[in-house]
Amino acid sequence: MSYINIKNVWKEYGDQVVLERINNTVEKGDFITIVGASGCGKTTFLKMLLGTEGPSRGIITVANEPLHAEPDAQRGIVFQRYSVFPHMTVLQNVVLAREFEKSRFLSRLFGSAKKQAVEEALTMIEAVGLTPAINKYPHELSGGMQQRLAIAQALIKKPRILLLDEPFGALDPGIRADMHQLVLDLWRRYKLTIFMITHDLKEAFYLGTRLWVFDKDRIDPQAPGAFGARITYDMPVGSVDEKASAKIRESLQQEDADLDEPAMSGVTP
Amino acid sequence: MKKLINQQPTKPFRWLLGIIPFFILLILYIGASNARLAENPNDKLLPALGSFVEAMDRLAFEPSKRSGEYVFWQDTVSSLERLGIGVGVSALIALIFGVVNGTIPYVRANLSPLITAISLVPPMAILPVLFIVFGLGELSKIVLIAIGITPFLIRDMQQRVLEIPSEQLIKAQTLGANTWQIIVRVVLPQVMPRLIASVRLSLGAAWLFLIAAEAIASTDGLGYRIFLVRRYLSMDVILPYVLWITLLAFAVDFALRKLSLWLYPWFHDQTPEGA
Ligand SMILES: Nc1ncnc2c1ncn2[C@@H]1O[C@H](COP(=O)(O)OP(=O)(O)OP(=O)(O)O)[C@@H](O)[C@H]1O
Ligand SMILES: [Mg+2]
């Protein structure tokens, strides 16, 4: 059995079918990058893996057990929107995971335990380049800095499954490259299983071991909600040939034109 | 020349502009008072400023002939004590119930309708019930304040908890937090400044209930004194007392604001209007 099994999963909101007939298996240590047109259900899929949304039909299992229907420490997340705690400084935001873990009642650490947790947090903060801002509150940070904080906060927990929803969208190219190295490094070191949504096809090819494309393979012009998106491409990245990637690019652009939405930022050749 | 909406007065000028209306009011009062006193030197409605000083001097700095107490200070301490205990207890109850209601759906389903119903009962209408149940002592006055403002505070706290973005609660869970840890580290610290803000809003109502309760059944307190001397048309006591109550209300509000700014800078920086 594979680590994660997705069996005939559907997701519907009222009449609208968002996802349909999703079938796939994921091995431990896979780094799956997900691309697809805006609004096709990528975030919804991630929420199902997280356990905050249940599938309308079908079942997802992790390590041969049905997925826990609530978020827990096994699955870490970095949301599309900022999810750091506004009442804590950068350092406090990152130390928090250790405090939750080691102090079940007070949720606060003291003395040497605290010192150790702070040191660990400082290393992580250093890795995301926020050392000069450790005592700042999130509202004093730029959008990209907040996102890096969210990444540090999630990574310090070293969750077995890491869910990333367009985590690098707001970052400039230099920091983006640093973050890529950081994520790859942690992924290798801790054997994480990562699902990452991105709008940047180049990033998807570069980071992942597998690339999934979410797309509708059937469209009813009279009823746009009648059919949901499926995984239309699932390919090991690395062995990708130019033809396939051109095809993906084309299908994504097609989709964008259909939805009359601005072209994707990352589909430059 | 800039548009009117873009013109800012300089700081000293802003002060001056702010003080002028008070000054005009004072002048108007003195004018009206002089006019009435010229007609009838025994007029009690608009006493001269000197009479205020005299009356306050008597109440604040001479021991009362009957009890030997300094009436003005005694009244102030009694009233502030009732207000402080009443508001403090209300805030504590509101914090507990508001947070638990807001975070735990089962408790909310259980208690929310009851709290809504209680908040709709006009507190003054059950004042007689309070006097019957709790007697005419301190307790019934404190309970009146609590009944008057607690339901509002609880509902406000519950609302504030529900406004915390779900991403934060999910994030905390993925960091391994249980319900209790989410409450103490994520929810409580974020609603504390909001509690102070709603307490400040409810202070006006708290003063109202305090003065009403003191007026009806009490032996001291600012409200009691005002209603007592009303019988003798003692405007020379009533007006300074009203001024004093206003000042106290302002001071309490100001202190709470400063406290909140000092304890929760992150809150005030991101919500300038919420200050
Ligand atoms: N709670 C909800 N109730 C109803 N419809 C929803 C809900 N959440 C999402 N949807 C719908 O599901 C569809 C997919 O949304 P989703 O957020 O998964 O898109 P996405 O692929 O992540 O898009 P983007 O790339 O813009 O982030 C959208 O059409 C959206 O309107
Ligand atoms: Mg999304």
C-alpha cells in the first residue's frame, strides 16, 4: 500500500462540482507540485488533505488509516493568505510550536527548555532571513516577510506531510531562490511529503518530483458547474520532455482564456 | 490654497480650537447667572461661581457635623468602589463566557440563546427584584451594574472571538495545539485589548445604573447626594457633583486607554480606529 491513497474523491459545493473522480497514490517523500487554472479547486484539494473539508464522496487514507478529519501536527500548512499570529513577535511565532509540544497546560517554557527552543527557532528564522526582525510584530513586516515567517513557523514542526498553498507568490526572485533551497533541504533531511500549489510552472518543474495538473476534462457551456476538475497530468518531473510541458502550458493558457482571467504569471517559456 | 479637508490645524491651534467652546459655555453661564441674581439675590437655579466653591469647600474639607466624615470624599470612594467591583466582575464573567462561547460550538449552542434573552431584559425593570432578593445593601447595586452590562460584554467578546480568522485556529492545530492551548495562547491574548475596548464603551451604561441604584436606595455615593440635595434645590452642590462625575468618567476611560496601549501595542498599531 502507498503512503497516501486517494480513492474516487469528489468535492461538491451545492450544485457546483469542484473536483471529481480524483484517484491517486502518493509515496512517502514525494514532492508533488500542483498547477491549474485559478478557481479550479487546488486549495479545496489541499483543504481535504488538511482535514478542514471532507470529500463529498470517496476516501483519502494516510498510512492505511482514514485521514483525520481535523487538522493536527502530522500535517503542516502554509496558507495562501498570511496565517501568522498578530499578537506575537517573529520569535514568539516560531517558538510557539515547541511550547505547544512541551508544555501541554501552560503552553509556555521557562529556563533551559525555553533557551533550547529559542535557539532552535533562531536557526529557523536565520534560514528564512528574518534575523534582523525577530522582535517585530507581523504588522510591521512586509507581505513577503510575513510569508517567510509563516514558512518558518510551519517548518520548525517538521510535519510528515507539508501542504504549501502558493507560498512563494509574494516573494522577489532572490529570496524565492533561497526559500527553494530551504524547502528542498528540509524535505531531503526530514523525508517530508510535500504538496505545493504554485502558479509558476518553472518552479513546479524545478522543485517537485511529481507534477500534477488540475483541469476540467469535460465542460458543459450551459452549466459551468456540472463537471469538476480532475488530475489531467501526473508526471514524474525530471524525465519531462519538451512536448509534454508545452502541452501543459497550452492547456493552462486555454483554461485561462476560457475563464477570461489574466494570463498566469509563471508560464513564460 | 489647499482644499478644506486637507488643511490641518497646528497643535497649539488645535488646543485653542478645542477649548473655545468650553470657554463660551462658561461665559454664557456667568452672564445668565449674573442676570438672574441681579433680579433676585436668593435665586437658586443658577448660583454664582463663588457659591460652588463655598459648597464644595464645606463638603470636601470640613467634616460633616452628623457623621464626622468628609462627605464629598466618602461619596466618591463609595461610588468608585461600587463601579469598580461591578464593572470588574462583569468584565471577568464576560471574558470567561465570551471566550468559551466563541471557541466551543457546543457551549455556544447551549448558552447563546439564554444570554441573548437576558440581554433583552431592561435592567431597570428588575431593579425592584434585586432590592427584594439582595436587600438594600451594596450587593444589589453591584448586581444591577453587572446585569446591566455583562450580557452586552459577553456578546461582544463572543463576536470578537468568532472574528479571529479560521486560518489562525487551523494553524495552531497543525502546530500541535489542543483546545485549551488554543484558548490560552491564541484566543485570550487577542481578545484582551478588545475586552478593554468594550468595557470602555459600557462605562457610560455602568455609571447610569450606579447613579440610578444610589438614587433609589443608598446612604452615600455621588448619585445619592445629588438626589438628596435636589429637595433643597441645591444647584451649588448638584452642578459641581455632575462635573466631578464627568471628570471621573473621563479619567477612568483615559486610564483604560493608556493601559491598553501599553499592554497591547500590536493591537493599536494595526487598528488605528480601534484605539
Ligand atoms: N466554502 C465554499 N463554498 C462554496 N464554494 C466554494 C467554497 N470554497 C471554494 N469554493 C469554490 O470552489 C472552487 C475552487 O476554489 P479553490 O479555492 O479551491 O480554487 P483554487 O484552485 O485554489 O484557485 P486559486 O488558484 O485562485 O487559489 C471555486 O469556484 C470556489 O468558488
Ligand atoms: Mg487557492
